[in-house]
Amino acid sequence: MKSLIYENRSFLKSARIESDGENLVFTRRNISGENRVKINIAQIRKISAQKNMLSYSLKIDRENEKSVLFGGLDQTAVEELKKHLGSLVEIKAAIKQQVVTLEQARKEASRVLDSLSKDFDARPVISYLINQGVQLDSSDIHITPRKEYAVIQYRIDGLLREVARMNSDFYARLMTAIKNRAKLPSYKKSTPQDGSFHFDEDNHDMDIRCATIPTLFGEKVVLRILNTDKNPLFLEDLGISENVLKSYRELISEPQGCVILTGPAGSGKTTTIFASLIHIYNNYEGTVNIATIEDPVEYSIEEFQQTQINPIMGLTFAAGLKSLLRLDPDIMMVGEIRDPETAQTAIRTALTGHLIFTTLHARDSLGVFPRIIEMGIKPGMASSSVTAVLYQRLVRKLCPECRVESSPPPELLKSLSQYGKSIDKYYTSLGCPACSGTRYSGRTGVFELLNVDENIRGMIMEGKPYGDLFDYCREKGMNFLWEDALEKVRSGITDFDEIVRVCPQYSY
Ligand SMILES: [Zn+2]
């Protein structure tokens, strides 16, 4: 008799595992149909489950047979399977290693760097620094030469933290090795350079983006860790409040139009776009073509068609988008609108029956329109093509280990009262070893969603001032970024200091 061990119908994770007592049957739905593997249980030596970006994959080792790979499972599937097969299933350490504190990292880094001899091997040092960056959950490693030494800093939850200093001569040797690894000419020191390399060591598998720039005291390098495993890729996990999420889901379900994400660099825009694309892809059960043009490709999703721009070879955002259009895509993502040509192409794409996602630098959600118009787009075109603007920033979450109830700051109460709100319990944090004294741990998004309705379209076409648009949105009940941030404080996720640091609180 066949028994069902596990089933998931969500497309990107669509999988089924069944057993008839003798065999295990793994089924996965693909664009091209079903992919089924039948394996005799007696033959199974070991099943190792390893976590990838979105899901788990299984490697099934068989007696005298080659091993089989089966992907697209969630944690429940792995647990169910373990219940069924017991010790045959081995869960491999998640790619993210044990987290270290900043203090531990500092001690360890000084020990490693101080023990180097003049002719040290630089490759393991690079690996060491990247590994440490991942353990600290950092997004970038900055190595900056100063007059007498180079300083090594990690960007953690958006802020730069110094971890170690390095003798200048040693730094020169390390720099040469980094540039060699990123295939950059190490003898060229007077121009900025941009390269990348793949890092596949110690359970990590990710891309490292390498950018250098000449400074007064030598070349500086920034290594960006594209460790996509740590970010949630589902809309529900980003911190969007329930009613905003509801209207955002509706807006991105329109078959055409331009959805723009705005916010400073490093505010999670790409993560939100990918979560949106995955949501749409799942809604259509994989029957749509999703194509992206990016710089850099941060998340690689097997089911999407992704292209990295390469301006030196003439592959710019605008050129890439034009070529894409000839390939009959349904939904497109263009990394960023930086120039009038990309703006023109993106807007025209949205007006010709496609759904397109992109990002643009602007002061807030309403500020997107003057920026596009500045780039030479007619107000009528801008307003009729853009269907939604999502403005976002990331705030750090209070460390759960040292979070305490406290009396709310008077400024917070004042700000809340302007919106007719109050607060029951106010939380802040004290700093502890778990958060390296930073008081925070991890980040979540704060959002402002502009739903571009007919009235807003009319006002933009008539060239109405920002204040009029702001007032209209306020009357309509739109939640601005600052209000969303206040909500995050009211629910004890973060504190007032943090939202003041991250979110502007102007009202035009
Ligand atoms: Zn703490």
C-alpha cells in the first residue's frame, strides 16, 4: 500500500515523497512536466539533506549504484523523511556556520594576522577573512589603507565595524592576491576596478564581488559577499504589514505596468523584487517566463532567466532590456534605472503590455515621479505606466537576549500622538555578549506603498506640487514610511533610536 510521506504544491518547492514499503518515490513538478525517481529502500545507504538558498536538496547514496539528487524540499519534508527512515537520513550542517561575536572575531583576527611572516601565503588569509565575514553575517568587507596600516572592517546590519589592522607591507601582498583571484590586473593601481570570484570552501558556495579604488594611501578594496542563503525570499517574511502586503500582492498581480522600488543602496530592494517575482511565478504555477537584467546577479534562481550586464561589451541595462523584449518575456526585472535611455525603454515596455520591476533612487515613493520626468519621460507616460511604488529601508531588530521594557521617550510619544496613537509597552535593549554590545540583531524592512490611482495620475499630468500629492495620499489613508517605522516600535521589534537613525520623518 502506498503511503504519502510528504507533499508540497507551491511551485518552486513543488515535491511529493511516497513510499509503498519497499520503494521511495520522489516526484517533482517541472515546467516540462513531472520528474519521478523510484528508489528501493533496501538499496539506500544514506540520504544527506543539504540546505540551499530556498530549499533542501537530498543526495541519496545507493549500494553499488550511483547517487541520486533530488531538490526543492522544505524543512518539513526533511523532517518527515527522517521520521520515516531514521538514521538513514543525515542533515548536513546548514551553510551558515556558527555565529561568532565581534569580540571573538577581533581576538581571532589579531591572532591570525599577527602570526603572519613576511612571505606569507595570502590565499588562506583571503579565505579566512571571507569566512569570518560570513560568520559575522556581514554584507561587505572593507580593507582601507591608512598612513601606517590598513584597517579591516565588516559591514554588519548596515554599519561598519573594525575587526583588525594590518601592516601596510602585508596589506600590499594581500591586495595583489585578492586582485589576482578576481582576475584584475594587479599592476594597475591608479584606476578603480571591478571584478568577482567564486568562493567554494568550508561549506560555503557563493560569489564575491570585488571593487577597488585608488586612495591617498594606496588602493582600497571592498569585497561584497553575495551570500544569498541568509535572506528570506518570500513576501511574507520581509516585514511588510498585513494590509500593505494585501494591496501590494494585488498591485503586482496586474498583467502589465511598472512597479518601482526605491530606497538607498543596501535597503533590501533586490530581495523584495525577487520575493515578488517568486510570488508571481508561484501564482502562475510556473507558466510564465521571468527574465532579469542585473548588476550584480545577487540571487540565482534556476527557474528564471537572468543576465548580468557588461557595459564594456555594450550590454547595458537599456541594451539588455531591448534584446529581452525580442525574446517574448512575460515579466521582467531591470536592476536599476540610472539613465534616460533605460527609463525610456522601461516605461515603453510597461506601456506595451508587460509587467516590469525596477529600482530608482528617489527621496520617497512620491519622489519617483519627478526623477523619471527629469530623465525626459513625459508626465503622462510616467503616470500611466507606473502602477505602484514601494519605498523601503531596513531597521535593525532589538537583540532578543537583552531586550527590556522601558519608559517611552517623550519624542516618540509626541510623534505617535500626531497620528492619534499611543503605546502600551515600549522596548529597548541594553547590549550583551550575544549582540557584541550593539543592542541589535538582524534587520527587517519598513515600507511605504504608493498605489498609483486615477487621481494621482491626473495630478502628476497636471504637474501638481509634491504637497498636493502628499495631502491626497494622506487623506486616502496611505501609510508613510515613518508611520510604518513607528508601528515597528509599537510592536517591540525595534526601538525609537533605530528608526530615528534610519528613517527620515519629514512631512513635506
Ligand atoms: Zn544583546
